[in-house]
Amino acid sequence: MSAVSKPSPKAIFWFLFAAGGTVCAFVLPAMIFITGIGPAIGLFDQSGLSYPSIYGFFSLWIPKLALFGIIFLALWHAAHRLRVCAHDFGIRADSIVALTLYGLATIGTLATIIALLRIG
Amino acid sequence: MSGRKPYKQQLSRTCWFMTSARYKTYMLHEISSIFVTIYTIILIVGLFRLGESREAWEGWLAAVTSPIGIIFHLVAFAFFLIHTTSWFKAVPQATRIMRGEEVLPGNILVGAHYGVFAIVSLFFIVLAAVG
């Protein structure tokens, strides 16, 4: 092994996977409880999820940035894990799988930026 | 005639993980990423609807609370909890914190993660409830 190793792009994907996994572990159960389960049992739809309330909230820069960070990391975490998943389900065309999944994560990232900028 | 008996792989390429409880648990973590992906797409659609109009946002909320929406979110919620517990369980293997000469015990590290998890969850829920 040489003393100076070339930096590998793998490190970036691995970092996003690990950072995303940590953020998802902390925030996703509460988030899906609020946006997915709460409204069905009559929670939050009159308060935090009512149109004026949530529109006002995501008009602010800090909530925008926070949500962007969560979605961005969740997307890249899931993309990396799905790549491993594809391998585990017997799909061996790794470069095509990687290109597709990281491509979709890129599209998702850009879509999130556009959607957030259109609010407020 | 050779006495060679080549090894033939008996495992299925697609369901190999069904052979052991350990592998099944592993695949459960991996499959959680499918739900993370779908949930993230639902959120991005919601943000577009929110930017569009009040009616569009309320339409999104109605879709979330439709029978299919409720079933998806309940299953995804279960998978997110599996992700959280399995991720925290692996923390002592991934992180070693030294306190003087001693390694900080794993259960303190995991406990601290659950503590922060509880505070973060409570913060989000209070934020949503206050509006």
C-alpha cells in the first residue's frame, strides 16, 4: 500500500450513506408520524399541517434549509442502500444500478430545491 | 475419470437470506430504504403541492389519509422504527469514545442516542401541534 492513497469517490457516497442513516434514524419516525399518521387520526391537520401554518413555516429560511438537509440525506442514504439491496436480490449490473439510483437521487435533490424555492 | 466433485452453489440468488434469521434481519434493514425512498418522494410531491395552492395542498393531505395512504404510512412507520433501532444498535461498533483510559460503555452510547431521539421526536411533534 502506498503512503499517499488516491481519494476515492466511494468515500463521498459512504459518507452520505452514514450521515443519512443517522439523520433518518433520529427524525424519520417523528416526521412520518406527523405527516402520515397524524392527519388520519385528526392530529395536526388543524394546527401544524393547516395550509396557512405550514406555508408560513416553510416560507422561512431555517425550516427550508433543515428540510432540504433531511430530504437530501435521506435520498442519498436510500440510494446507496438500494444499490446494495439490488446486489442482494441477485442483480449484478452494479454500474447501471448505481448510475440509475444516484441519478434519481440527483433529480430528487434538484426537485426538492425547486419545490422549496417556490414556497413563500 | 477424475474424482473431482465441484462445489455447486445451492443458494438461490434472490431468496438466499431466507435461510437464516440473521440474514432476514439484515434484509429488513436493507428493505427499509425502499420505504425511505417512497416516503421522500411523497414529501417532495407535498412541497410542490404546497407551493401551488391551498387546494393542491389539501388534495395532498386527502391522498395521505386515503386507505392506501394510511396503509403505506403505517408500514413505512414500522420500517423507520426498525431502521432507528438497528442503526442505534450498531453505534458502539462504529464509534469508540475514550474517557481517560476507558472506552465509554456501549449501552451508555446507545442510551444517549435514544435520549436524543426522544427529545428530537418531542420537538417535532410539539412544533406540529402548536402550528
